[in-house]
Amino acid sequence: MTQIETTVEYSNGYEEDEYMLQEDEWDRDLLLDPAWEKQQRKTFTAWCNSHLRKAGTQIENIEDDFRNGLKLMLLLEVISGERLPKPDRGKMRFHKIANVNKALDFITSKGVKLVSIGAEETSAKEGLLLWCQRKTAPYRNVNVQNFHLSWKDGLAFCALIHRHRPDLIDYAKLNKDDPLGNLNLALDIAEKHLDIPKMLDAEDIVNTPKPDERAIMTYVSCFYHAFAGAEQAETAANRICKVLGVNQENEKMMEEYEKLASELLEWIRRTTPWLENRAPEKTISEMQQKLEDFRDYRRQHKPPKVQEKCQLEINFNTLQTKLRISNRPNFMPSEGKMVSDIASAWKGLEQAEKGYEEWLLTEIRRLQRLDHLAEKFRQKASAHETWTAGKDELLSLKDFESASLFEVRALLRKHEAFESDLAAHQDRVEQIAAIAQELNELDFHDAATVNERCQKICDLWDQLGTLTQKRRDALERTEKLLETIDQLFLEFAKRAAPFNNWMEGAMEDLQDMFIVHTVEEVQSLVLAHEQFKATLPEADSERQAILGIQAEVQKIAQSYGISPDLNNPYSTISTDQLSAKWDQVKQLVPQRDSSLQEELALQQSHERLRRQFAAQANLIGPWIQTRMEEIGHSTMEVSETLEDQMTQLKQLEHVIVNYKPNIDTLEGDHQLIQESLIFDNKHTNYTMEHIRVGWELLLTTIARTINEIETQILTRDAKGISQEQMNEFRSSFNHFDRKKNGAMEADDFRACLISMGYDLGEAEFARIMLLVDASGTGVVSFQSFIDFMTRETADTDTAEQVVASFRILATDKPYILVEELQRELPAEQAEYCISRMPPYTGPDAVEGALDYTSFSTALYGESDL
């Protein structure tokens, strides 16, 4: 039931037309009723005394006590808070009239008309009635429609008290059928707890058909003034609590940022030197342990730090947005803890990390090569040292000096055979020297021993060369003494020595170590081995021919009666040695076959690992790129609301998070590849490093984008931007984002502003650029653009408003006391103020006074820790 209805039914059941007739009759009766005049006098007297008591006086009788004008002037001073002209102190009638006129003149000077009821009074009445209706609307059995009948049962008075001081009345226990009890309760509580004098008697209200409207209105106005002050204090306290809450939340976010930034920077500080350390270990196992440690870092230690870095940036952006919305200056972290500082440190970390894995793999390959070369050096050096053993002593013999011509020529032929053998070993010496040189170049840890051994071999080789030449010279001088040579022995020697060398070379090749990395390389070795096996029949024919020579020698010796066990003076190689070495060659061939097949199987296994990794990587790489494009597309879609974008991004984030097992599977494949020491993969352009970087960028981008949308929603809601305005801003930004990278160049930004109606001069544009691009990057982000477009529309608290609110709580004093803060504010906010407010040092300071003005100003000062 409202006042705007055509017909209003009141609590006694009358309709409006009947009620108006009844009200006229009541008014006529009141004018004739002496009790009404008494009630008016009593109400006004109580009202006057409620103000005069503040000046330490009161009146008993209006006519008598206001007759000389003195207390009337005092009443006006208390009500207005201003000083009136000095009153006349004489007791003559004209003195009293002069004082009354001074009071009336003051009233007139304030624009108050002392004639009947004008529009101003009607307006004030309606305002007071509306206030009563709003305050009592939630209460049962209360329907305030006027200032007479609506108050007869006392519930409206009780509702007003309960609404503002629920501790004074238990409204639920009140009975509508007990108007006298309700009225007395309200009047007593108002006088005792609210300092509102009893201007009315409960009996007069209950027993009067229509209570006096002006009396009720005067009394209700006392409630209004009593509670208006309380409401003002409550509003002020709420504003302060709101401001303090914002500050406390911001300070908490600053502390969390500082803590997280410190921890992240400390982790980077500890980790970067580890990644920068390029001191190699001496063994493959030690280097492989380093590689395993690096894998643990990439899979276990770094991913949480990536999330922390991303969350840190999100927290920083959210904090700056909240500070901006609440009219606070930007947060300045401690020195060295800016987002840019963290990004710089992170960049250094990743730079160190980028080369670390490549260095590890290179070192492992180097050590592997070193081990292979060292073993090869030992094999070849041992074989050569075995062959050279005693050769220098034989070359130094003087046996030719006492030999016969036949024996000398035999020695010369034997020496020729040795020279042939010596030349065949020249290549082996060069191989040994080349291996030693490569070991030095690869920084072999035991290079000194290798060099010493190689030097001895080379020195001995040079010595053998010298001795060989000397012996040849000596034998040639006696060559004329040699006339006959057993041609068969000579032929045997000449053919046996090369064949013997061929077998030795074949055995060395068949036992030679090899290192390969691909199937093709193994197949090349297999092909070479098959080609070697194809030469075996021809070699066997040569062997048979050489054995045939020896058989012919024995046959001739027997025919001339010579012992068949004659030693061949031209060769140290026996047929037994040739047969033994040939048997050894035949044994080594299948062994070589087996080792090559094993290596081929291993490389085929490696190829399967490569293909398995490539198949996954070739799917994951494009998938990550597609999701990145979807994120970019979602932020460019103008037709959708921010909430729709947020929903899409959250769904996309869910998809991305659920895709993580694919990355883990690929990491497992990558680990198998690394454990197998596979260093290349021709089947894909994606490396694990590419996938890791892309995945980390995807996680970071989706988190940052969601944070940006949250920030836009926060900005939009806080600054009252409509969805249409936000769409307009986004549409304009997207149009001038020429490169589609989420930022406008300076010239594009100028064009965008002009398109939106800005008349820009150079100075004005430079000023705006300082606002939107404080760091001087030359580009404007979407968030900076939104902040600029909404900067002037913010409805935020200011330091001046907070000072005014504290002044209300301090009852207009320039300082506030601890007990006032504890009384007016919640405990947490009160203690926050007490711990931070400086002492008040003004001339009117009292003990315990606190300076709320400087405190309020500091709330909006520079926000750092």
C-alpha cells in the first residue's frame, strides 16, 4: 500500500474521501479542545528544553520564560550555532520588546517565514514522512502514512528505534494490541538512551481520536536528528572501513609479491651459475649424470618456477589495476624486484640453459670419441710395438762380415724382404701418430702418456729406418759375394711377406673398433665387409700358391738329397704361421658379421625411437601453435562479452591442462633418445627444446590472457563501463592494431584517438603518451588504452573524503582518540589505524590524540613497502 494509489486504505478501515471529512471534523474539535492547546504547549516546551539544556538552562512556561526575549535568543543561538546581537539587559518593557525583535529579525534573516504553512514546510514534512516510511518499511504491523493515526499504536516509534539501535528494543516481542505499553516503552527509551525528551504523553496519543500532527511531527523530527548523526557517523565509518580494507588488501598483495619475487630471484640466482658452469668431467658416466641432473631440472624444478613467474606477473598487473581503480598510485616494488628485473634475470637463466644441454651432449660425444680413439691407439701401438720388438738389434748385427758370398746375398735378399715389410708398416705408424694428434686436440685427460708412447714409437721408427738404410748399404757392398739364390725361397719370401701383411691388415680391420650413429653408416660398414669377403677366394688361391712354393722347395731338396727341413734364408715366415693366421682370419670374419648385425639392429632401434618421437612432435608442435592462435582470436572477437571470452578461455585452459600427458609422453620418448645417445632426427624439425618453449609460452599466454580479461572486467565494473562501451573500445583498438600483436604503434594510437573525436596537438599527444606508455616502449597495450579511456570516469574515494569521514567520527575535532576509533570501527580496522596514525601535534592536542589528516593523506601516497 503506497501513497501514490488513488484510494488509500488506512489502518482504521476508512477510505480517503471519508477520511478527509473525518479529519476536518477532528480539526474543528481540536481547536475547541483545551487539552489540545495544553498538548501543544507541552510538546513545544519539551522541544525547547531539549536544545536549551545544551546551554545549561530550561523553561517552565513558554509565555513567561520567553517574554523578555533572553532565552528565546539563547535558543536560537543553540539551534543555529551562531551568535546573535548582544541582548538588552534592562527590565523595562521596551528592553524586552527589543530582545524579541532581535530574535525575530535573526529568524527572518535566515529566510524563515512566520506565516501559516508554506510550501517549504510542506516539503520538509513530506521529506520527513518519506524518511520514516523508508526506515520502517521492513517492519510488520507498521504502515506510516501520516503524522497522527499511523503512530497511535506506538509500533512506528519502536520500529524507528530498533532500526537504528536494535540493542535497545526486542521488536519481535511487541504486541500491536498494547499501544500504551508500546508508546511508553518508546518514549522512555528515547529519553534515557537517545537524549530525546518526553514531548508527548502516551495516554494523550492513545486516547485522542486524532493525535496532534505537529506534536507528533516535532517529536519524530527529534528522532530524525538523533539518528541522522548516527547515520552520518555510520556512513563515515563505512567509507573508512572500505578505504582501509582496500589498503589492507593491497598491502597484503604487495607483501605476497615481494615474498614471491624474492624467492624466485633467489632461485634464479642459485640456478644460473650452475647452468653457466662449463667445467667438463673426465668420464662419460660423470657427464651423463650431469645430463640426468639437467633433465630433473627441466622436468621437476623449472616448471613450478615458470608458473610462479607467470603468477607473479598476474599478481602485479591485478594489484596495479586495483590501485588505479581505488585512486592509489602505482606499486613500486623494492629495488631489483620489478617485473622487468625478474624478466631480465629469467632471460639470463634461459640463456644459460639454452647452451647447457648442447654443451653436455657435445662433451659426451667428445668423451665417447676420446675413449674410442684411446682404445684404438692402445691396440695399434701394442701391435706395432710387438712387431718392432728386437728389430733394432737384428738390424745392428754384423753377421755379414764373416759370411760367405752365398750367405751375404741371402742376407741382402732377406733385407729386401724386411724393407718391403718395413714400408708396409709405415702407414700404421702414421695412423698411430694421427690418433695421438686427435687425442691431443680433443683434450684427452691422459694425453701425456699417449704422447710419450707415440714419441717412443716414432723415435724407434726413425731409428729402424736409419738402421735399415745402414744395413742395406753394408749388404750392397758385399752383394757381389752373393751369386746364387734359391729362386724358390726368394719367390716364397716375396709372396709370403705381402700375403702375411695382408692377413695381418685383414685381422686388424676385422677387429677394428667402429662408432656409428645411423643405419646408413652401419650399412656402409656391412657393404665394405661383404666386399672384403668377396676377396677371400682370391686370397685363398694366393695362399695355396705360396704353400705350393714351399712344397716345391721340399721336393727339390729331397731330389738333391738335402734335408727337407731347410730354413728359408729369405723369409722369417713359415707355412705354419701363414696357416695359423689364415685360420684366424676365417674365425674373425663371422665375428665381424655378428658385431655388424648387432650394430645394425641397434641403429634400427634408434631409428624407431627417432620416428616415434617425430610422430608425436609433429602433432604437438602444430597443436600448440593452433591453441596460441585460438587465444589470440578470442581476444580479438568484439561481438562477444568479456564474460563470454572468459568462459571460452577457461574452457581452452582446461583443454590445455588436459593435454599435459602428451607433453610428458614426449618427454619420456626424448629421455629414451638421450639415454641412447641419439643426437639428430631427420624426421622432424621440432626438438624437445622447441616443444618445451612452446608449451611454457602457451601456459604463460593463457594465464596472462585470462588475467587481462579479469582485469578488464574489474576495470569495467569498477568504473561503470557498459558492455557496449567496452565493445567500442575493443573494436577501435583492434582496427588500429595493425600488426595484430596486441599493441598499437604511436602513430596508430594517434589515429585511433582522432577517430574517437580527440583534437590533438603535439603537446597534448605527448602528455597522453606519457600516461599510456610510461616506460617509453613506443607502443600502447590494450590495458593501457582501456585505462586511458576510463581514467576520468572513475568513482573512487579521495584523501579529502577520508579526512572528512574521520572528522565526523571525531565530532569535528582535528584529531581523533583511540577510544573513538575503537568505538566507531571494527576491531581489525581500528587497530590498523591506531598502529599507523602519527600523534597529533597541533596546539589543541590532548593526550593520546592521533593525526587522522596525515594518515589519510598517506593512504593515497606512494604505495611501496
